[in-house]
Amino acid sequence: MSILIVTGTSTEVGKTAVTAVLAAIAHDAGASVAVCKPAQTGIDDNEPGDLAEIEARVPGIHTVELARYPEPLAPLTAARRSSRPPLRLPDLIAAVRELDELHDLVLVEGAGGLLVQLGAEGFTLRDLARALDAPVVIVVAPGLGTLNHTALTVEALRHGEVGIAGIVIGSWPAEPDLAMRCNRTDLPGITGAPIVGAIPAGMPLTERDTFASAARGWIEPRFQDSYLRRRDTSAGAFTL
């Protein structure tokens, strides 16, 4: 019914936090939500991964992890070194489409940046987004370097003819420095993509009762109306 792909300009920019925020807003609005993590790396089999963090913030959603590799590497490299089977793009497409049939919103959280090799034959998150015809949310860092990193990510998406839902700053400090403040002003003009949210740094993990209401204040209302409302399946459109 609706799929959003969440990527980042690099690793550790706040993709999981942003995915949790989007899931919380949609779930609180009455939508059925699924979150898919195609490949989790750098975590042993018996340890909680990114989906556990999202579940702690947004209980009641459906989560799916398709592959796990212990070493903190790009998924295809980690699969090769672990002797575990790599993800295959047709299987991943089928899994996400199955989730889409059963839920109002499916969020797919990538690993690392947009062009990291996720699985067999080097497919990337851009390939998945293009195959699913799904728009991408770009999670960015606030500080120095983010203008170039974000512009490159936007250019790669447009070159691949993939839609961009918007930019979210993944960790916005309480006291941003000069570069951060300038970046927030300059990013839309440099990239041609809107900033649709900023997540406060140090976001709590487990404030279940207040997380969704706080999350609504971090994402632009127009984005929420466009992407995070429960669908009226009879009309084939989001209920506003």
C-alpha cells in the first residue's frame, strides 16, 4: 500500500532513530506498520539489533530482519566473510511486497549509505527502491561535510530515477554550531530536496507513552500527511 525506503549519507547518521520516528507517527495515527531491516551487520545472532531499538520505542509494529552477519562490514562483504548466504534482490523485493500487501506502511531501513552493496551481484538500496518504485528518505548528519555527502546522495538517486521523499537530520543538537545552522539553511538549495524533519540528539529509547507525540513535532506536518497517515483502502488514498 505504501513503502518508504530510509537511507543515510553514511553510517551512524541516525537511520534507526528516524525509522523509529516515522513508524511511531504512523502507528499512532492508526496505520498498521511493518519495518524491514534487510541486512543487520556487526551484531551476533543472540544480540539485539536495530529492530530491537525500534520495537522499544514503538511496540506493536511488525518487524522483519532478513539476514544477519556478525562483522561490522558492508552486507555483501560480511556475507562473504561469514560464509552465510548473501541477500538476493528478487527475494528482498518479494519480501517487501508481501509486507506491503498486509500493512498500511512499510519502512525499509538500509545499511550504511545508498550505494553500499547489500547482496548478491552487488545490488544496492537504490536498486531496491527503483524496483519497488518507492520514494527514499535521506537521513543526514548536521555538521561539516553534510552538504557534499547529501548532494552526492541526491544526485545518485536522481541519476537512478528514484523519488526523494525528503531529508531528515538524524541528530540535531540542543546547541548547534555555526556550520550546523548554516547547513540546515543551505541543504534545500544545494540539493533541491526539502528538509522534512530533524530528530533531537540523545533521543530517549524507551519513553513509550510520550514518544509518538514528541515524534510528531520532529517531522513536518505535510510529510506526515503525505506519507504517514492510515490509508483508506476503498478510496486508494491516505486518510488526512
